[in-house]
Amino acid sequence: MNTPPSPGRPLGPRGPRRPGRTRSTVVAVAVLAAVAGAVTSCSTDSGSDTSTPSFSERPSPPDTASFSGTAPSMKESVVESARAAASAAASSASAAASSFEASVSAEAERADKAAEKALKDVDGQGNAMSDVSMTGKPRSGTGGLLVVMVNITNKTDSEASYAARVDFLDASGKTVETRYVGAENLAPGERAQPLAVSRKPADPPLTPKLSQAQRY
């Protein structure tokens, strides 16, 4: 026996709708829509995010706007470094020269003054040029000064004192400086080697010349 359909509920071609299937379809559509929205949101965020990250692998340069004064250029720094090096070298050379001169004993200085006095009234080259010669000393060992070692040998048979005059000449042959050295009371065959030190600058170069040698 067939039950007649309820009034007000139409029947489809395949019969009445099944509520379970319809609900499943709605849930599936909602899930797909949520996934699509999430993908779209991620894509949009990654493409439009232009903010700066909160950290950096490389340190940022200092903000020079807060500095006072003007930073020196590379050329100025090089020039200043060269000047400082030159000044330090000059100071070192001056100290070395002063140290070398200070090493000359007071006794040698007294002998030099005695030699100058002994040569005051000597005419010509003197009587002992054959007993005296000169040897130059390297500047590396004299603090950059021009120094001449005066070799004095008593070639007589009796005790004698010697005085020598050394002139320092420029390129034209003009005497620009004169130094006196001496040795007193040398025994026969004894040798002395006083130093004649020029106090003129290294440039222009000077040439030492033995101008007088007197035995007394």
C-alpha cells in the first residue's frame, strides 16, 4: 500500500532531497573557500611587504650627520702621515747627531783649542803635512754628520805635539767651515786619531781638505 505524499512537499524527478548529502557539499565548499583565501592572503602579503627587517647581517655605517667638523680626505691623510714621518725622522737624526757630538770628550776639545792656537802664526801648510792624513767616516755611524778622522803619527825620534787644520769646501772650492784638531805629547811612533766634525747641513755636500799640519 502506497503512502500518499504529504501536502506542500513537491517531489523531484529522483524523489525527495537527502539532507546529509547537501550538508556535506556545503562544508566542502566552505573549506575550499577558506584555503583559497589563505593562499591569496599569503601571496598578497609577500608581494606587498616592503618593511625593513629588524636585523642586518652587515653593520650599518655611522650616521655622519652627528659628527662635528669635516672628515679628512684620503689625500690629506696621506700627506699628514708623510709629514709626521718626516718630522720624526728629522728629530731622530738631530738626536743622533747631538749624541755623537756629546761623545767627544772635554779633553779632546781642549786639545783642539790648543791646535788652533798653535796654528795661529803658521805660514803655509806647516812642517808636518807628511805626518798627518785623513780618513772619512760613514754617516751611518755619525748621526748623519760629515766627520773626518785625522790620523797623526809622530815620525820623529822625540816627543812632539801636533796641530792640524781641516777646511770643508763647497762645490766651487770655497771654504765654508774650518775645524782644528790636535794631539799633544805623542811619543816617537805614537799615533792619535782626533775627529774633525762639520756642523753644516748634509746638503749641499762638502769636501774636507787638510790645509795645515804643524809639529811643535
